[in-house]
Amino acid sequence: MTSRNVSRFWEWGKKIICVGRNYADHAKELNNVVPTEPVLFLKTPSAYLTEGSPIIIPKYSNSVHHEIELGVVIGKGGTAIPQSSAMQHVAGYALCLDMTARDVQDDCKSKGLPWTLAKAFNTSCPVSEFIPKERIPDLGNVKIWLKVNGQMRQNGCTSQMIFSIPFLISYISEIITLEEGDLILTGTPKGVSAVQVHDELHAGIDDVVSMTFKVGRL
């Protein structure tokens, strides 16, 4: 399916396309309207972080939140991909964190400004090892969880998504051509909260993958 080593997508993938508010309970916990069509934003490839390096809180934020998400790694590019064939474009998955400078995001929203400062800073997209497609045969029942210092903060399931993964692939590719190595973040369940310097974040999909990151500040 692929011409490059897609299992190391974070080294060469061009785009991180994120879906906001794709779990109704998360939209509600932040007092946002539950969307009727996907809310999209972007992170840059410099946001990628793999285990062994810390998540760095940017100097301009005092409230960075964790958001655990299932990421979809594109293996075959395309434009205007039909839902019926969307899964043929998927190489595999990754467990991901969408680290968000919530205070900055709230300020941007109040001024009608883009979310780039809140979402795209360096280390804002920690990722697990690549998960081969066959390891997750039922996309509608993937349980993702995150603990901070051993305490469960987020525990959700992809069955709670508003928009399915095939729908998201089709919708996004109508607007942005998908390319091999691109990553789609599919939204976070409820339970987001602020992290502090020295916190340890441990997240996983039971019997599939786990990852651990510590939090630091420049």
C-alpha cells in the first residue's frame, strides 16, 4: 500500500488534521454547541512528539489541557474519497494527544481569531507507536483512556463519536487532499483537564498500545 515506512509517519508525514468537538459530552463540558458538521483545524509536523521526550508547556500559556484521541494514519492518498472506500486509504492508527493551551484558545475564540497558538505549538501532538490496521478490526468500539499521575481522567469509546472515521476521511478529502503519512485526529471524549509541570500522562487502548509522557516547561 505504501512506498515509505508508514510506521514512522511522524518523521515525514506532511499534515496533522484535527477534528474538534467530535464527542458530544466533550463539546458540552466546554460549553460548546454540539456540531452538525466536523470542526477542523491543523497542527504542524513540528508538533509531533514520541516517547522519551517531554511535553513542553509553551511560555505563553498557564493552562494546557490533555485530550486523548485515536489517530488515523493515511496509507494511500486521495481527493473526494467516497465513504464506501475510505478505509482502503487507511494504513493504521496511533494513540495521540492533542495538547491544547486552553487559556489561549479561549482568548482566541473570544476575539474571533484562529486557534493556531493554542493547538500547533511544538510537542503538542504526542503519539504512540504505529498500530497496524488489523490490530483494530472494530473501529466503532475502541476504548481509549488517559491517566494523570495514576488517576483516570479520560475514559471513552469511539462508539460515542458524532462523525465516523469513514465519514471524516471523505469529508476532509473533499476540502484537503489526503496524502500518505497524513494523520487525522478524530476527537476527544470528556474529561479534559489541565496538566502541571512534572505530571506523568499514561494513556492506552487495552491490549493494543500504551504510552507515557512527562510534562515540562522551558
